[in-house]
Amino acid sequence: MAKKLEEEYGTKVLMNVPEVDQVNLSAFSEEKAKETRRFHESIPAYNRTPLVQLRGLGGKLGVKGIFVKNEAERFGMKAFKGLGGTYAMFRILCRELGLDPGKVDFSEFQKADVREKTAKYTFVTATDGNHGKGVSWASGFFGAHAYVYMPKGTVKAREEAVRQAGPAEVTVTDWNYDDTVKYAKKMSEEHGWFLIQDTSWDGYEEIPGWIMDGYLTMASEAAEQTEAAGEIPTHVFLQAGVGSMAGAVAGYLVNHYGEKAPKIMIVEPDVADCIFRSGEAGELCSVDGAPETIMAGLNCGTPCKSIWPVLKSVPAAYITCKDYAAAHAMRAYAKPAGDDPVIVSGESGASTMGAVLMLLERPELEAARKALGLGADSVILLINTEGDTDPVSYRNIVECGAYPLP
């Protein structure tokens, strides 16, 4: 239950009282994570993405540790989304071809007779960029067809990245993200295509569930790597568009750590804050119109319905940030403190670091910082969900100082 709102320096923090015992987290179990990792590890392009410790920045900000799971290096696509798209497509094809997903893996789909069958299937999705790139890439190595629809205002670089990732036919629509999703759904129904969408609604839950299963690979890797570094995170900041990744990772971490589970914070752009609004209202809420934010991957107006119970019951807080917070974080990653390594992070990927920097650097946010228990003993875990997926924007922000702090 949300209980307190702080708003300072362009940052809103809505405190929440977690009620983990009120939600079923069995879908985010260790067993489920092992199933998805078994599949992903069978893909030749698989490598466990690095977990980077930012000792210099942690010392500067006065916390015990900052760890960043760098998904900019996932499958060569500069983003984590390939995890969900590939696993969902795998599960759909297994179902359609009568294969046991617990026994077969990627190698099964390299057989000539199987590829002859998969060539008859077509997939469709709507995307701000990274999810569509994953679906396009997956359709290529499964030997299937795909259509990807992107919302109005999509920059050319993101559109071309989807085309280059795989064989999907890409179309930029005249609508915002939510209406583009509706169009993809309509096309799937008219043509008999399989819709692979990372959000859910009544009657469409199974495939989004498989997409969320795919994200458990990333979550289990992060927990494994953090523990190998001798730490357990106390605070985890997760960016959210529709919330499917944030909810899946949060559910897994609560299951994995039990009584030692970290505080979970959900971060959104201030203009596309559908989960923040839902947390404040205690029920699902949407953002109307066509919001504009540099955090394109998070520019979503309606939360994923099936993950909402987790997003309502697990987080310690909901946070919104302005574009300048994400830009500030991109520069902090690119020009690190001390001997910290450089991390290339796009606007959505840097959003959580933006929230951390606002909380720890700005005296105006002291009350929120104390309420969240951020201090000298804090071990913070972030996920850099994307690299420079829009290279022109990245250069403008990192090299030319676009979107400066006020």
C-alpha cells in the first residue's frame, strides 16, 4: 500500500509498504530460472553478461557498493530484450510442433526437417525498439517470419536496428505505443500470426508469461554474480515500461533471497509513469496521449496486467525521473569516477542510475533517501538494459551535454 509521496528536484518518490505474502511468486522460482537458462545457454551467441562493480562511484556517493548488470552486451544486440523474445518464440514453436521444451533446445531448430516446419510460422509484435529487435533476431535463427510495428516518432536508428537484427518486415505507424500494440494484435487476428507482446490483457497471458520467464536468465545471472563478489544487494532499482521485466526480476529476487530480499524500487520517466500512478491509486492506471521522453524503451502508457499484482505488492517505492536525470547518468557511466570501467548506456538503460544519482547527490531528496534506508551499508544493484541504441542521441548527450541538469 502506497503511503508517502516526496517530490523534489524533478524526482517523485512514492513509498510503498510491501505485502509479499499477498502475491503468488511461484512463477519466478529457481526451477523456472534454470529452465530458461538451459535454453539460452544452448544458443551459440550466449554469454553471461558482465556484472560491473563501480567502486569509485560507490565511494563518492557514500554507499558500500554499486553493481551494474551490463545488458548492453547481450547477444550482440545492445539490449536485454532478446532473452524474452527468443524464449517465447521457442515455447510457441515447441507447442505448435509437439516438442517437449524441457528436453529440446536451440539445436533442435537447426535440423532441416524442423526448419522446414518453422518456415511456415509468422510472428508479429509492437515495439519501441529493443523488444522488436529481439523478435526479429529470434525469427531469423528459428527460420520463421516476423512483422514488427513501431510507434510514431521512432528514430531511424532504432528502426534500422530492428531490420539489421533479423529478417522482420518493419513498419513505423502513425500511433503511439499503446495504439501500435492494438494494431499488432489486430493484424495477428486477421492473418493468423502469433503475437509476441511483452504486455498482457484478459485472454492474452501465456505468451507474455513466457517472455517474463526469459528475463529470469538475467535475474539469476545477476544474483549469482553478486554473490560471487561476496555481496547481497540491499537495494535494487528496476526500470519499467509496461513492467514485465521489472516484475519478473523483482519476483525472482524475492524468491531467491527470502528474508534477505532487497528493497525493490521501480523507476519510470515522469511523463510515462503508468506504474507510479497505479501504485498511487492502488489499481491499474494508464497514461493517455503520446508522451515524449528520451527514455524511448520506457515510453509505455499501460502496465502489463498479469504482472501488476507483483508490482503492487513487492516494491518499496515507485520513482519517476525527468529526462535530465537519465542524461546525467549516461554521462556518469561514460566518464566514470576513479578506476571504474566505462559503461555505454542508453537513455532507458541509464534511468535507474539517474534515480540513484538524484537520491544520493541531491540534498533536496534527503527525506526520500532516509526513507529508503540508503546509506553507508547499502549495496545497490542496477541493470543497464541497453547500450547506445540511438548513437546520435548518445553522442549528443554524452559528448555535447544535451539535457543538462537544471
